[in-house]
Amino acid sequence: MSLDSVIQALSSVSSPLVTSHVDLDGDAVGSELGLSLLLERMGKKPVVVNQDALPCQYDFLPGRHMVRKSVEEAAGVDAGVVLDCTSLERTGSVGRFMAESRLPIINIDHHSGNVGFGTVNLIRPEACATATIILDLFRALGQSIGQDVATCLYAALVAETGSFRLSNTSAESLEACALLAREGAKPYEIAAGLFSSKSPQALRLMGDAMSSLEIHLNGTLAVLSLPHSRVEESGVGGEELEGIVNFAMSVRGVGVGVFLRELPGSVVKVSLRSNGTVDVDKVARGFGGGGHTNAAGAKIPGTLDEVKGIVVERIAQAVRDGQRHQP
Ligand code: 5GP
């Protein structure tokens, strides 16, 4: 569907419930706050609720006055707006509330694997981030952007491009950032907000993750991992570990980076990054997860060692398949 259908749908609601996926990341938070500020300007009463609490590295972003802790605080909402989620299940408990309340759902996303679960769906896999689709909404509506929205969307783009290092760093993402900087986003302050907010414990834990480095497949696969016992002992929340997987990609000659974080209950959260040699979205989908060709994730049942073994094997298989299909 087009931007016009989304604009029409947004115009007809009065109090939208805006949400995104579990394990919130920068594109999710920046996009939902940026869009909610737009909706507020349109005279709506947006409420932002996520299953997970807002990670502290986003505390500096404008628009947090619209964030509520749970759906119980979202009485009177008349539509759901779901951002950056391939499926309604990705929102966790908030999506279940939307389904039970039979809310019409506006689904805005840039993942190619989006299943089109909304009443209105705006899926643009070519967009480097959900934030750039929100930016397009502002332009289509002829709305000024302003410093508050620019800050949210710029932060989303920095996060989604891995600080302009991932393969979605393009003329499009850089031009969007230049536009947002001209609108008042302060790159230095936003980088400080995003990356200078770690606790000493989180940094020590990252040190543990670095020490766990394993190299497989003749130096082309780097794996970092953290056992649950170590994370629990440190008292560090998972959100403070966002971006660790990018360190795996910083090893010379590595084409695929993996970060495995063991969760309670024998489940492992897997983050995958690729330089294009392996389609990690396909690998993640094989485990019930998803994402993008070069950045994807999944939650896989099993112990840390079991999951590590399976993931390494699947990546090895994907490399072999890729070699077989080369001309
Ligand atoms: P990350 O590794 O940073 O958690 O996620 C990388 C990308 O994969 C993001 O686009 C994220 O939304 C997606 N992703 C991560 N975990 C899952 C998952 O369990 N299911 C799906 N569908 N996507 C995921």
C-alpha cells in the first residue's frame, strides 16, 4: 500500500497505540517517538507502549512523555500502529492486546519478511530504516520536522546503520541524516547519548564477551558469547549489550559475525551480521527469527554450547551453498 493509505488511516484515528518489537533497538524507539510527535502535532493523542521498558540509552530522546509502562495505561486507544516488526507476534504482549481489542492496525516496516499483518500495510524493504519511512510520511504530509523529531529519527538511523558501518549505509541514509542535522539534530550529542551511557559493569561484561571470541570456517566466522550466569551476576540488562555483535565483524577477514546471549530458561538470543557473503536473514528464518540480509536475529532453544554448534553448522552450510551457486 502507499503512503497515502497510511496518511488516510492515521488521519481518521484519534488515539493511536504506537508500539514496536521486543528487545527494542534504536530504529524501533526513534521511529515510534518520531512518529508519535508527528501524530501529536496532528492533534492526536498517541500512546507509546512496548512489551519491554525503554532502554536507558534512549533517555535523552524527546517524546518520552507519551510512553506508558503497560497497555493498562492505554485506555481509549482506537488503533494500533506497529513499527519495524515483521509480524504482530514480534510486539509480544502489546500485539496480543491489539488483537484481543480488535484494533485496526497500521503496519509500517522495512523488513522484506514482513507478513503484512496490518489492516493497512506500508512495507518498504528498500528503505534503510523504518525511520526513513517515517521521514517520508512527514514530507508527504508537508509537516515541518523540527529538532525534536530530527533527534529521534537521526538516532534511529545511527543505530540501524551500526553507526554508518553496515551495508544499509547509503546515499539515502546519509542524505536523510544530513537533512535531519539541518533540522536541528546534533550528531555529536546524539552519539554521546547513545554510546556514552554504559555502566562500568556493562563495559566489563563486554570485555567478557570479547574474551569469548572463537574463530571458525578458516577465519571467516567470528562468534562472541555470554552465558546467562555471567550476565545475571553482573546485573546488566540485555539492552546495554546492543551492538556487541558488530565487534565480531571487526576481526580482519571475517564475513559473518555472531553474538550469542544465553537467556533464562535454556534459550539463546542470537544476533547475526554479514558482509554479504551469507544471507543471515535466511539463516535466522531457519530458526523462526528474521531480519535483513546482512543483519538478523533469532531466539533459539537450547544451551549456549548446543545453540553455538547448530548456528556455526548452519552458517557453514550457507557458505557451502553460496559457493556451490557461484558461477
Ligand atoms: P539484532 O541482532 O540487533 O537483535 O537484530 C537484527 C535485526 O534482526 C533487526 O532488524 C531485528 O528486528 C531482527 N530480529 C532480531 N531478532 C529477531 C527475531 O527473533 N525475529 C525476527 N523476525 N526478527 C528478528
